[in-house]
Amino acid sequence: MSKAELMEKIANDVRVCVKCPLWKGRRNAVPGEGSVDASVMFVGEAPGYWEDMKGLPFVGAAGKVLDGLLQEIELPRKSVYITNVVKCRPPENREPRQLEIATCTGLYLDNQVGLIKPRVLVTLGQHSTSYILSKAGFEKVESITGFRGKVYDVRLLDLSVAVVPMYHPASVLHNPRYRDELEKDFRLLKSELKRRHIL
């Protein structure tokens, strides 16, 4: 099977998944979207209202913020792969619970990362950063603030990958002061991609 066919198989499994309680409240599961040959992969936290409606990641207000930041660094959205730690919307947009994260990542996210083999993995928000860095052997990430603004070259799922933690784009919607920090994070990402001859 080709990479695209393997990713579609994962996506189909996500769409019918009933392995954790989140499936009960979803309209659509959100497997992910983008190029299976991407050098850059973005991992957010969980789908929100519009993602649940459309079955696609980052298509609501936070998605507009992300799209704008991608445009600023001239990284086409279609050239990256975007997904979330959990694939179904938690009720009332609450944070995903540990059982939900453990179930969804073990079944789906780890396989997506292993299939795409990104050279750079951007973690958007606390839960994504905590999960990815813990897989790379870090102690529990209590706050993303101490981790963002840096690039971590790690071994992850038998891959050598650069992890770039950032605030979640939704943080800008709740508190505009995060905008400057997020723009700084994307400038750091741009310089890292240029250094690695990806951009």
C-alpha cells in the first residue's frame, strides 16, 4: 500500500472509532489533513466546534490564526500535515483527559507520525507538547511557557525529529498578548526550516 492509502486507512479507522467516550458526542471525527510526504507536521490538542462540523482540523477561528501565521512565513498549508492529539471534540471544548489522550495517540497519532516521518514536528499547546516530549523522554511538561521558543532535536518513535513547541493558535483568541509570542515562534520555525533547507 502507498503512504496515501495507509493514511486513508488510519483516517477511516478514526472516523468509526469507539475506543474512548468522546465518540458519543461527535458529529465527525477529525483524522487530519495535508501531505503524507510533509517535512513539517503540526499537532494540536483536539477538534473544536467547526472541526467537529466539517471533519477537518483547524478550520474555525484558531485555524484562521494558523493560516495567517503560515502565510507570514511562506509555508503553504497544503505542504504540511495537520492533526490533533485526540481526534474527536471533547464536550464543551474541555481539555482532553489522560485516558482519551493515551487511547487516541496509541492507536492513531503515533502511527501518523511514523508514516509521515516529519523532519520537524510543531506542537501546538500544552497537551500536544507534553505528549510529544514525553515520548522523547522528557519529564512531564507542566507548562508550555518554559519550553516554547526553543528547538529540541530528539529521537521520537525511532525518528530523528526537531520538535518546536508553541502556544496554541486559540490562545490568541482568548488573550491577544499571546499574538507576539506566537509570531516569534513562527519566525523561529521559519529560520529552522531554512537552516534545514525545507523552506
